[in-house]
Amino acid sequence: MTRDRFALPRRGVLLGGLAAPFIAPHGARAQARDKVTFVLNWTAAADHCPYYLAKAQGWYEQAGLDVTIEAGRGSGASAQRVAAGTAQIGISEIPTALLARSRGGNLAAVMAVYANSPQTFYWLRSSGISSPRDFPGRSIGNPPGDAARVMWPVFARRVGIDPASVRFVNIAPPAKIPSLKSKVIDITTDFWNEHDLKAREFGADLGFQRWSDLGLNPYGNSIIANGDVLSKQPNMVKAFVQVSQRAFAATVADPEPALRALFAAVSGLDDWTQHRQWERVKELMRDPTTTSVALGAFDAARMKADYDLIQSQFEGAQPFDLDKAYSNAFLDTGIKMTAA
């Protein structure tokens, strides 16, 4: 086994059990905290509630971090911000992050949040669409930075249609359901954890296709970090990752404190929707690696498959050293995802 290039000495941030207080790095309480701008992939929802739990409980502060959470505009946009250094840490789907890396983006992935792809297409059966093979000539509504739009050529080729056969319409995330309902668009994209809201709205008229059911299952949302930050402040990244790991594990055990922290920080969220979202988030987090190696761990073979997908499907994607594009070295291997 090769040594992880990001491997850190054993000394550093220490984490105990879920209920135990943090032991901050030596001198963290006395020194100024490291400022961290953390950009989400979208506006905050249940999949982000562990970060709000960690912030509300003071866990980031206890680890020597002053974390500012900012809403994002899609994985493509967050990957750009992290690569440019305007946010030290962010969330992006792995294929989008790898594509950015192939185009010179200075970033690397340090924790897998979704071990399974959340990507799903939605449409109304009454519109005459029965499967993605009926997409040609139709309109797909989503934001410009949406990872599904970035990865659309891969999906289109998988189902055997021309990527240029659809028309994309720019809409904001809150407009997806209203636009589908009013037939402003024919199809939209969303994460699987948002499924229950659409099922409640459209009932039996809702058609959908999960990417993973077609065998297209790259890693989904992951925590990414700027390359210069990784080189110059590895202990800061390790602290952020391990606090976040702990927060996710705590939320898996009991989601109520995390959801309360989310609702306190973000207005306009529906309790019913967010609780159901979180149940599906747990499904997306779970795979053999996250349950046996560590919550948030990447599997090397799967990462190689995601790399090969990007290299084979996108013109202009330049080869790069995959080992430098992700790492498990910042994770606490004592924290694992629960089995189903």
C-alpha cells in the first residue's frame, strides 16, 4: 500500500466518542482561530444540517476554527470558488471536482459525504415522457452551475441519446417544482434526498430516473479543499474534516439537534420535508467503505472509475495524478457510518 501523500502525524485534533467534548489542538483556545469560509453546493437544507450542528454546539470553535458557512450555486460554482481560493473548503460532487482538477483547478477532495450519486431526473408522466429515451426535443430546467448539467453528456450517452437534443432552461432551485407544474419546463434535475417533496406534490404523475439505477453511480457530494490550504494548513483541514465527521455521526444517531440547529440558522424550511430528506441522506452516505473504513472514506477503485469517466467523456479533460486529487488522511477512522 502506498503512503497517502496527505498523511499527517498522529498528533493533532483528537476526537472522542459522540458525546465527549472536543480536545482542541494545543494552544487553540489561547490563539486566534483559523478563519474558514465553507461554501455549500446549494442553499442549506437537511443534507447540510450536521455542519450547523457543529457550529451551534461550538465544536468548530473548540477545534480552533472560525467557520463561516455560505450558500452555494451548484457544484461547478463551489469547485470554482475553492480552486480560486475565495473559499478554503467547500462541497462539490466528485465528478465535477475531478473535471475542475483536469482543467487546472487547485483542489482536492478530503471527505465523501454521499458515497452514492444523488442525481435524479424528474418529469410528469402526463407530458408524454415515460423514460429518458423520450427526452430529445424537451426542455430541462435547472441552474447553470448544477452538477447534473455539467454531467449531462455522460448521462445522455449512457441512455443512448444525443447530448445536444435537449434545451436547458436556467431556473433557480426553488422554481423547479413550480416550473414543472406549470409546464414551463418538461424535465428537472434534483437530488434523491429531495424525492419525497415531489412525490407529495405530483403523486402518481411523477416520473423519475435515478442515475445510480442505470449503473451510473459516481461519488456525490464531498468536502473539497483548496490545494494551497492543504499544503500550508493541513491541521486546519484535518480539524474541519474530523469535526464534520463527528457531526454527521451524531446526526445519524439522532437528527433532531442538527435539524433544530439548521432551522435556527436558515429560514423558510419545511419540517416535514427536511426530516424526510435526512432519511434519504443516510441512504446516500452508506456503502461498504464508509461502514468499514471510516465515515467519509473514499474507495480507490471507485475513484479510479470516476477519474476514467471524466477522462473518457469530456473533451479537453487533461490527465492528472489522481492520488493528489483526493485523500482519506484527514479522517478519523474511529468514526464509521452505521450499517443499514
